[in-house]
Amino acid sequence: MSRTNFDQLLEAGVHFGHLKRKWNPQMAPYIFMERNGIHIIDLYKTVAKVDEAAEELKKIAKSGKKILFVATKKQAKDVVAEKAQSVNMPYVIERWPGGMLTNFPTIRKAVKKMTTIDKMTKDGTFENLSKRERLQISRQRAKLEKTLGSIADLTRLPSALFVIDVMKENIAVREANRLGIPVFAMVDTNSNPLNIDFVIPANDDATKSIDVILGAVCGAITEGLEERKIEKADSDAAEASKKDKKARPAKKAEETEAAEAPAEAEKSEE
């Protein structure tokens, strides 16, 4: 069964591409026709591509790895924040911090700085500072929170990127390409799909379009996380039962020894 369908995508306006004169010829395979000077995306191809991407994202989530969502355009920010949080994945919706992937240790240092400031607040060090210093540190903390708060839990490089608008997020795409991190993306008719591993041809400007595509892929991620949980519970149960079986003969031996001990004692008294 497909994760989306033609009518659902049509209703969300996923099929509206850009003006014909703004098109990227590399997107030709995904274009159905041109209407009133605007390219119309082939939604049957979008349905197939959503399924393909969703299956792969499900596998990544099931293996316990992280998918980083990237969307800094106004129409996408809130939707991405909400959907990424719902599946407990990191996201970037403010400016992309240059070197976020290629210079990851530096980004981690900045995140650690946030943790250090939080620690100072908790242990009372913060109260001993002058008012001016406190203000400076608070501002620094707020600035770090805005750009890096949503990736604070990302302790290692993500296993995949999910991008909305590959032209706008071209730096993120380039960094992922350089490191061999697979890129999943909503790609509109004005963009180049060649550097994208999993292309989802779709209108990347309308909030409704972004919402419906993200809903489908996040549904798959949720399934992956659930399956991981079930498998972990099963393996824990199997491990516990193994330990129990091992413990049983030892316990039996102890009980037998305990039962035999009084008999031995009586014999020795005789």
C-alpha cells in the first residue's frame, strides 16, 4: 500500500511546479505537462518516490540512527520543526551553520558551551557574576539556542539529510555530498536533482505540499522507531529468559544440597 495517493497530493497542490522559463532540464523526467506557462509535476512519480524514500528512512530509523531535517524557508520552518520533533529527530530551521557537517567537532563544541552555561545557572556560579557578565552570557545562550538548540542531541554525524528546497539549502547538500551522507529531498521543477540520492518531485513552496510529504515520511520513521522498540523488548526478554535458564540448574543444585545437608548431619550424629 502506498504512503500517499494521487488525490491527496493533488489536493495539497504538490503538482504545481515553477514557471516554464525557470525550469531545470534535469527535472524533465518528473514533469507531466505545462499549463499556463507553469510546469505540472507527474504525481504518479511523486507517489512512487515518496514510497521509495519512506522505506529507506524507516530502515535508518529502525537501526537507531539520526535523520537531520533541513528547511530554512519561511513556509517550511514550522511544519519541519513540528514533524521532526514528533519523531525525535534533529532539525535546522534557522540559518544553516556553515561547516555543520564538514566541521562537526566545532559545532559540538558550541553545543557543549550551551551545556556549560546551563550548568553554571544550576550550580549557582551564574549568580556570582556581575550583572553585565550575566547579561552577556544569557544573550550568548539565547543565540546558541536559536541556531543549535534543535541539534543539541546530535552527538555524531547524521546518517541522512532530509531537505526542503535544494537550491536554498545548497550548502547543506554540498556538505552531505562531500561526506557521503545520503540526501533525501523535496525537489521542485527549478532545481537540480543530480546530487540528491532520493528525489521526491514536489512543490517545495506551499506549506500544504510540504506538510503532506513530511507526514508520509515521518509516518515511516515512526514505524521504524516502533519496530526497533519491539525488537529491543524481544531481545531483552530472550536475554532474560536465557539468564533464567542458566540460573535454574544452579538454583536446583543449591536446593538439593540444602535438602541433603540435614540427612548428612543425622548420619554423622549416628
